[in-house]
Amino acid sequence: MSNLDTAQAVLDPDTAPPARRFPVDRSFLGRAGVVGVVLVVAIVVALLRSGSGLVVWQSVVTGILTGGLYGLIAMGLTLIFGVLDIVNFAHGALLAVAMFISFGMVDATGMHPYLTLLIATPALFLIGAIVYRGLLSGSGARSLENQLLITLGLSLLLENGLLMFFGAEPKSIKLPGEFQFSLFGAVVAGSRLYAFLGAIALGGVLFWLLRKTRLGTAIRAVAANGTGAQLVGINVRRIHMVTFAIGTACAGAAAALAGPLVTVSPTLGEQFNITAFVVVVLGGMGNVVGALIGGLLIGLVEQLTTIYLGGQSSLLGVFVVFVLVLFLRPQGLFGRKAA
């Protein structure tokens, strides 16, 4: 049996006794039920406040489509935390770098915006590997305080570098053949639908990578017990680097998908960064599936807040949810309490 096969045997439920192989997580079902009830109540209240079912339905559709993109960004962030215990404050700035890569390719070559996904994602994978090896793999970056300072400093460096090279004037990425269609009365832009479908597909690819491949087995083994993984022959330092690179590549993919939806600017990553951290906390730190579900929930909260508060910032509702989760369930809706 190889080293990874040993790790697989430890991680996979197939090694458990038949009676315990597929346990029913009643607590998870209970939490999902409570979340569902709260969402229904929030939608009903929004309907009563707006007086228009069409307005509420439009907000729900837009929130779900936007939430898929939030989920993809947060999946990369929570993967890095779950395996490396690194809170990466540079995640949003790296996303902005990827968006400018996408903009530059479209502006210079006329490439279709979504084809830049094939360039931005590998580029961010490489940048992530370089950042980890150059800044975060040394002994000086092991403490939480140093990690926060390094990633925050990198974020400021990247944002100011983008500002120096591209200027402060906002840019836009136009999608050729943009269209709109009606979904039971709600107006859906093609670019928003493409971004949602792409985010869900890439999220599925990441889940498959983690659950069904030898690399994913190694990543999960390192996340579960780094010392044990090292004892069975897994190169923990290399897995850390690859994991950080994959998490950063998720930001690159999300940037290429979101390019036609937003105004591209050097500070664009800040808002995405804030939202991604809220999603990660909501879904449970280190929980990849929870990040995707949390992204959908935050997308809905963001859109429904505009109905409750009118012209107020949609982030206000997001922060309210963030504070409530910290007080009521600090480990997140789908996270587990520490032993």
C-alpha cells in the first residue's frame, strides 16, 4: 500500500464499520432547516415591505446568481485557511490582479472575456505559489500576527502597484453578444448567468479534486493531521504551496467570470475580500462546501437588504448576519466545534 493509499484509508468513510458508514448528521439537517425557515421569513417580510412580488423575485434571482460567484471566491479563501491556517488578507488584491490580467488581454488582443479564464487562472496559480514560497513558507510567517501583517502588506503593495501601472480611472470589460432574458418575470443578464454557471462548475471541479484525486487525498490528509501525513511520506511543504496556489487560482477564475459584471479598479478586491471573509465565517472556516452555500446565502442577504433599506449600502445586511453568526455560532453554520 502506498503512502497516499494509507492516507486515503484513514480519511475515507469506506474504512468505517458498515453500521457507521453513512451516518445521518441530524444537527446539519436541523441547521439547514433553520436557515431555510429564516430565508422564507426574510422573503415574506421583503414582499410585505415592497408590495411587489416581482421586485422580490428579481432580488432572489440576482442574489442567487451573484452568490455563486461569492462562493467560488470564498472556496479558495477557506481552502487556504483549512489546510494552512493562514488568514489571507491579500485574497481580494490577488483577485484584482487577475481582473486586470483579464482586462489587459481583452484590451490588447480582443480576446473573448471568458477565454481569459484560461490565462488568469494559471497565472494566479503561479503567483500564489510564488507568494507562498517567497513570503509565507519561512519560519517568520508561522505566527498569526506575522501572517496578517505579511498578507495585509502584500495587499497594499498590489493595490498601489495596480494604481501606479493602470491609473485610478475605472475600466470596463465588455461582453460580446450580451443579452437578457426573462425568468418568470425576473430579468437575467447573460453575463450574470454565465458567471453563476461557471462558478458552480468550477466549485464542482474543486470538490472533485479534493475528494476523488490523489492530490486531493494528500491535501485532506495534511489538513486533518500534518504530522501524520508527513510520517506516511507526504511532502507537507509542497502540499501547502499547491493548496495556497489552488486557493489563489480560485480568485483568478472568479475574476475572469466577474469581469463583465463589475467596474475594474485597483481597489475592487477590497469589497470582494470583505464579502468573502463573511462567507467563510458563515459557512465554517475551512469548510469548502459551506463556503459555496454561504456564498449563495450572502448573495440573497445582500439583495434583500436593498429592499429593506432602500438606498442604504447592501453590505449593512451582510455585516448584521456576520455579527449574528459570530455571537450565536462562532464556528459557522456548517462548521464543527473545536474539540
